[in-house]
Amino acid sequence: MIQIHRRFPETLETLLLDSPRDGLLRIRLNRPDVANAMSTQMGHDIIAVFSALEAEPERYRCVMLTAVGSRFCGGADLKERDGMTDDQFNTQHYLFERMMRAIYDCPVPVIACLNGPAVAGGLEIALACDFIIASDRARCGFTEVSRGIMPGGGGTQHLPRTIGIRKAKELMFTGDLITADEAKALGLYNHVFPDDQVADRTLAMIDRILANAPISIRQVKKSIEFGAQMDTRTGLFFEVEAYSRLVATADRREGIRAFNEKRAPKFTGR
């Protein structure tokens, strides 16, 4: 197993980190006894890891976000919230907001591998990733309205942009859970695989990402994410700016050289 970067905290109470491939960081939510529910400590742990990734994006080429056990994440830990004052509740929720932004703002690709159901805040974690690969057991949905709250970790923004406004309203108004196949049909999940295959199939997809030029992928991600917030003409100018960053890289020259020499390129991230 490849060594984990020293910038990460030595102790992460709610996460397991490893690197099963060179250039890949696998993050596993690790509270399986409570459906990997989001706790205050998990918020701090996720922010710490993704802050380190933002500080040194060249350290890893891809992140795989998954979980221990048979569920991905059941949302916020309601037992921890029981008895909180309004101020304590708001303080924790702000932490969760920062956690979601830390995932969303990660400069390298973040692939969610749902090993089981993703509900409420758990689905928001997945939606903060670049795309989702799911087990056929991975039901999902937003149930917050049945608890007197609403999605507040990006769900009301990411879901309509992913599946359309009217379907997003239906799912959030009803609090219904949908099957993995239904989620894929809506475009919420990119792929659905049998439960015993989903981890390996996700790694196979990630292998294809790892084979490509890492700076190129970071620039593609930046261009898509920022360009989606612009009008088309401004987005086109932004794309050219992102493209220009690649011209002077060694990987750009290696890509051309490898093509002409009829071999696989060896990208170094420089």
C-alpha cells in the first residue's frame, strides 16, 4: 500500500485513508455502526483532508470517496443533534457547509463510490463529488422535510442542476427514496454495478483517469465548474485561459512525443 501524505492529520477518528494506486487517495467514511452518519468530528476530519488536497493538488491525481460497511451515509447524526441549542445546531451546520464546499472545491477529480444508501446529507456529500458510481443497493433521496428542516449542504442547488428542477422538487417535497436504477435513469448516478463489483469497477474507471495528464484534468474540471456559472461566450474565453496553462507543461510535450513514437505516454504532472 502506498504511503499517505504527511500533511494529513495523524489521527482521523471518522475516516480511513489509503492509496491503493499510485496517485489515488481513497477516503472511507468510518462510522458504520451509525450508517456513517455525519458527526461534528467527521466535519472536522473531512475539512482537514480536503484542505490538504487543496494546498497540494499535485500530490494526488484522483480521490475515491466511499465508506466502510453496507451504507454510504445516512445524513447528519440525529442522536448527536438531540438536545442541541439553536446556537449549537447553527454552529454545527456551518461546519457541514464548509465540509461540503471543501469537497466541491477540491481541484483534483473526486469520484463517489456509493457502497450503499446515500440519504439526506449523505447524498449531498455524493453530489459534491464530480460524479457518482453506485452499488445496485444504493437507494438515495432527501428526507429532511420529514424532520422539519431542508437540504442545506448544497442539495437544493446541485440536484436541480443534475436532474432538472421539476424532478428535484418532487423528490425534495415528498422525501421519497429512489432505487439505484431510478437514480441512474435520472442522470444522478453515472453507473450502477452489482454490489460485489462496485468497488473494483470504480477503481477500473479511476485507472483510466490516472493514465491521463493530471494538470490537464485539473484544468478541465476548473473550466467546467466555473464555466457552468457563466454565459457561453464568457465561458469560451475562460476555457482558452485554462487551455493556455497547459502549453508550457512537460506533459503536453510528452503527449505529442508519445503519439509520434507510438507508445503510451508517461505523464509526470509537470
